[in-house]
Amino acid sequence: MAYQTYYLRFNSQEEAETKLEEVGYKRTETFDGVEQTFYTVTDQVGDIDIVGEIWNDDGVYEEDSETFEITIVTPPTKMDGWHINIILEESLPEALQPYIVTPQHPHRVFA
């Protein structure tokens, strides 16, 4: 059984949640008066990894040799978008396909 990993990038968290809800991968339920949100693949075997924001490893830092305090010289930069990884036994729902990206070095992968 082969699985396919899809790396998705949305413009925002709100857009991602709207699309996941549209395909049935996001649901909200209330338990004991507490509202909880679940992200799960419902139409086939698979899983979802909400990565969210990704920050580049390009910040510059200085460490004080006496106090060992770290000072940020240049903060890291944020990659564009809101990121989600989905692994599926079958194909990705059509509504999510426009958000597929192909990272050279994925930030997180399914093991």
C-alpha cells in the first residue's frame, strides 16, 4: 500500500481551515461545554499535520561570553503562508489541489 504526502501552503490559517472544513477534514464538537476542533481525514486512510508558520534559519545571534545571554542581531524571516502536510492512501481532494507546493527540503515529514 503506497501513501502520498502532500505539502500544502495557504495564504492564511483562516483560508486553510475553510478549505479543510469544505472537504470534511475539519470538524468542531462540544464536549462537556468545551468546544474542540479536530483535523482528520474522513474519506480514506490518511493523516493531517498542521505545521502552521515556518521560520527560516537565517537569524543572526550573538552570545555574551560572560553571561551567556543571547541577543538577536537579525531576526529570522518567516516563509509565506500557512502550511499543512497531508498523507493519503488515495488522491487529495480536488478543492485542496491548488495549494500543493513542492518544497526542496520539507520542514516536517511523516515518518
